[in-house]
Amino acid sequence: CMLAVTVVNVGLLVSALLPLRREPELGSQKMRPRAEQVTLRVAAVIFTVVCGYRAILPRIDVPRICWFDSPLNWIIFGRLAATLAEVAWATQMGLQLRRVANCLRGPHSLRPGGAGLRAEAAARAEVVGSAAIVLACIAECCSWTNLITENNLFAVFEQALWAVLFVLIGGHTLRVVQSWPQRPTSYMIFAVIVLGM
């Protein structure tokens, strides 16, 4: 079952990365800077590949249980991969929130008449987008401390940080999307899912 999900995820990733897909343009300015596009795509590849790796070679980190007797299944490699994937995932969420907030204000605003989102709400959403990445890095430090010391209090800290991250990203995404002219369904669904986690 996990192998089938991995194959489907890789297929979806490949279809999303095909060069035939073009970014929408807003006037003469692209909506997403090239560096941001590359970062989002690299983060998607990291997350998808690591999820596949962890599905094929499962392990339980803190009690140090591995399903297969292979160096690829060692706890250290699984935790390193999970760290990369979780930070990549938070990067995707943070950059998406920042981009939506940025698109709703300024001279090329998506809002009719260029009114856009109130400057302080957009600035707050951009800060939260950046803070998501920092929170994920701190959560990963707690995860590593939990793994090394076997003190499960650090697992509690890690989960608390992820909960804060989800509430911040989901809440601010809902707030920003409410200012969107057509209120895109995909972003509303994203915010509801994130808040539901």
C-alpha cells in the first residue's frame, strides 16, 4: 500500500514539474519570481522523495526499531531525511503564504483597483510565512534532541511547535484569502486542511 502511494506521489510530482506548465502572468510581471519557483520545486522534490524513502524503509526513531537490516534503514539516515523533508514542507507552506500576501498588495495587486490587502495584514502574513520555516527548524532541533537523549518531553515540544506552525499558517492563509477577489477554492481548502491538522 505504501509503495503504491509512493508511486502515485512521484507521478503527481513529475506531472507538476513538466515544463509544459506555465506560471500565470500578471500584466508584464510574473506572479512568482524565478528563485521562488525553483525553491518551491526543489522543496517538493525533497519532500516527495523522502516520503517515498521512509515509506519503503520504515523505522521508529526513538526506540530505534528498523524493519530491515540495511544501512539505508539506519535511524540516523531516516532522521536526516525526515528533517530535510519537514523543513522543505514548511518552506513550501511559508513561501505560498508570503506569495499570496505579496500578490494582494502593491502596484500589481490582484485586488480590483489596486487596493489590495491592508499593508499591515500583508506584512504580518509575510512574517508568518518566514516564521514557519524558523519554527520548523526549531521543531527539528527538538526532534533530534528527543532522538539523542530519549527524553520524550522534546517530542512534546516538537509537536507543540508544529501545532503553532499549522495554526499560524492556516489562520493567516484564511485571512489573506478573504481579501482575494475571487476567493480561490484551492487556497481555502489548503487553509482548512492546515487548521484541521
